[in-house]
Amino acid sequence: MFNFSKLGIPVIQAPMAGGINNPRLASEVSNAGGVGSFGFAYSTPQKISEDLAATKVLTKGPINANFFVFSPVDLPEQAIQEKAIEALKNLPIKGEYSVSVPQAPFYPNIEGQLNSVWEHRPEILTFHFGIPALSLIEKAHSLGITVGITATSLKEARAVEKAGADFIVAQGIEAGGHRGMFNPDEVDEKLSAMDLTRLLVKECSIPVVTAGALMDGVDIADALKSGAIAAQLGTAFLCCDESGASPAHKEFVLKHHSRGSVFTTGFSGRPARGIDNEFIQLMDGKIVLPFPIQNTMTASLRQLAGRANNGEYQSLWAGQDYSRTRRLSAQNLMMALKEELLIALG
Ligand SMILES: Cc1cc2nc3c(=O)[nH]c(=O)nc-3n(C[C@H](O)[C@H](O)[C@H](O)COP(=O)(O)O)c2cc1C
């Protein structure tokens, strides 16, 4: 098990799929005493290998590789497909984009992706949306890799523990990005990060990492006081100089504070929290295809918005407290977090 107590600062820079993580960001965080992460959910084995190899040149510190546990999915009937296409066509955005229903396979093969992890052996491997095949957890352990899995409820946490994972990432309702529920059709208990942390620390026997709207050292101290071994921060790193978030994403995080953040299934087919924008408003109540089919269907639209620097049609994933995001280098952010944490812990 990776020794979190040896970290210079008990912070995991959250995995953030979609081009936000990169070797510079991950290595700066790791060199500053935290854990740098990669959200490799949609990455090819080659890209995963390249990123992990490039990061190893930049740091000897700990790195976390993160993957989604995609559930098998079928295309809904034709009439539903047509309604979902209709909802995405003719949105009031300038420029051309295409909308078509993808063909299977709808998501990458995790065994193929993990071959790159077995080759490069980052210290930590984490999963979101569920529990991977137990053989993959065993393989990670045989290579000395520590395994963490997201839980949003006690029921999920108990399953994580039973699967033999080493730690639980307790994701509160405030967290930016995709809600890590195993089954998004189940009732969401919507526990806050701190309530969930306290519950899991009390009820589970493996360590807990807190995630959700942790923006400064005082928040990290609260997580540690609640019994967590570390804090996972996503939004706080979005506007770092090294972050690969798009310019519009950074601008909305830093300036558009009155928008607030909301959950939408419109971009990907699964609930995710992002800054409220025109796309989310227009897609409210519309038919969407299941995850990740909807994600592939909105790719061309999101790319167009990216090229045009139009934040209204990008997925601006961000946590509930995004207005407290600072614009600093990753190293300076880590230094600030450490100073604040030391003061908060007295
Ligand atoms: C832009 C963005 C992308 C994210 N992508 C992932 C991901 O690929 N895998 C994952 O496990 N969590 C992902 N998350 C969720 C984080 O792991 C974490 O739960 C969240 O960032 C914590 O809330 P905060 O953003 O308020 O700090 C993402 C979060 C954001 C903001």
C-alpha cells in the first residue's frame, strides 16, 4: 500500500479526463509533495504509455493513473436515437458540427489500456464508476501498485472494500466532473464530501480519501480531521498554468461566478457537474443516449466550441466551489495549500 503519510502534503491532484492532465501538471504536483494524476478513461494505450514515460522523466514522485469502469451498453431503439439526434442538431452555435450515432465498441478496452500501466507501473491506480474485474486489482497488487476506487455511498464503499481495493475515494455531491455512482439510475443519496468521509471512516476498514469542493488548506484540514488520509482536488488545479483545460474553461472558472455549477447528462449520458451554460439549459429535459454513446455524439460539437473558444457549448466540469479557484502555477498552489493546511492544523 502506498504510504500517504509520507507525502509532503496529503493532496492528490484529481484525475481529469479530457486533456486537462498532462506530464507537466502531474510532475509539478508530484515534485511538490503530492500525487499527480492522469484521467486516462478515453486514452489509447499508446497515449497512456507516452504520458507515463514523459512524466517519469520529470519526477520520481508518486503518480496515479485513473480509468472509468464502463458498463456494457446497447443502443436504444431507433425512435429514441432519432429524438437524441434531433436534440443535438441545429443548436444555436455558429459553425458546422456533425451528430451521428456511433457504432460499437462504444468505449476503450480496459485490459488494453492497463497494459500500459503494467509496463510503466505508476504508484497508484484508481477507478471511477464501479469495480473492475478482480483479476485487474490482483494484477496491480502483484506489481506493487496501490488501488483506489470511487464511492459515493456506504453501499458502494462496502463493495470497494470487498473487492480488495486499498483505499476509497469518497466523492461528495459537491465534486466537479462525473458523479462516480456505480449505477446512475439508482437513487443518489447526495452526501456531502465531509458527511460521506465521516461515514466511511467509521464503517469501513480501508483508508478514505475525500473529494468534493476542497479548494484550500482549511478544507484539506477538515477532510483530515474527518478521518481522511488525503484530499483529492480537481477544480482547484483547473486554472494552474500547466493545466490543459481550454482557455474558455479557465475563463468561466475564474470569471463567471454567478452561473454556478449544475448536474447535466446532456454532454455524456451520465450525470456530471459543470458550470451552467447555454448547452446545459437547452438540453434540459431532452432525450439523451446512454453513457458514453452520448459523449461520442457530442464530440464534434464540443470540438467546434473548443476551436471557437465558445464556453457555451463545452463541458465546463467544475465543482460547487469553483469561484474559489486560484490562478497559480501548480507548484505555487501546492505551496499555498501546504501553508494553509499547516496553519489550519495548528
Ligand atoms: C474537469 C474534471 C474532470 C474530471 N475527470 C475525472 C476522471 O477522469 N476520473 C475521475 O475519477 N474523476 C474525475 N473527476 C472528479 C474528481 O476525481 C473529483 O471527484 C472532483 O474533482 C472533486 O471535486 P472538485 O472538483 O470540487 O475538487 C473530474 C473532475 C473535474 C473537475
